Amino acid sequence: MRTESEGGARYFITFIDDYTRWCKVYFMRSKSEVTQKFTEFMNFAEKQTGRKIKAIHSDNGKEYCNSALDALFKEREIRRRLTVPHTPEQNGIAECKNRTLVEAARRMIIQSGLPPSLWAEAISTANYIKYRCITKSLNSETPFEK
């Protein structure tokens, strides 16, 4: 983001479950925090579901293709699936989710007249609302229910 959040974040990362479309958002000061945030997500998801993460799908960004994540994936036997370079449409679910969150957050900030530095709170709120709304891809259930 162009503006630093109240908490000092400049970036956010989303992790989306393919089955339920449930999304978890983490805010970061720098892209080098991706491995730490994935570890937090992995621990959270595995404790909540009682299941292990089998595969991760991401683009070829340097923040996702590094030795720390490689070692973690090898240790936990997580398969990595990468998109072809310069084809964001192969990561359509994540691209659409991120765009939806950013647009919703932007509308909330403009409508409320709050400062742009509250973008992280607005994205958190948009995500909270989104995964409690019915979606066609889940046969009229919410990701929260699923």
C-alpha cells in the first residue's frame, strides 16, 4: 500500500482454503515476513481443522520462492504449485480476493471519511464480512459455515 497502516504495515498477504474459500489476512511491514506469516497460518489452520496442509499455490514472487520456505515445505511435506511467470490469471482466486478486499476497504475509508492509514483495519473488516456472506461456489453456504 502507498500509506503505512496505523500498525506500521505496508503489505498484506492472504491465505485461502480451496475447499471452503475461507481466508486469513496477515499484515506485514516488509515482504521478508512471508515465511513467518505462513508459519503462523499453518499452525493456526492445522490446529483449527486437525488436518495438515498438503499444497500451496502461489505466484513466482521472490517472497514466495526462497530457501526458508523451501526448507519448511520440504520438512512438512507440503507440495508447492507455482503459476507460470506473468500469468496472474492462474492464481485467479487469490487475485480476485485481494482485489475485492482492497476495493471494499477503499470504499469503506472514503465513505466514512477516515484517514487512509486505517486501510489494514478496513481490509480486516472487509474480510470478516466477506467470509460470512453466502457464495455460489459453496452451494449457498458461507465460508464461515463450511
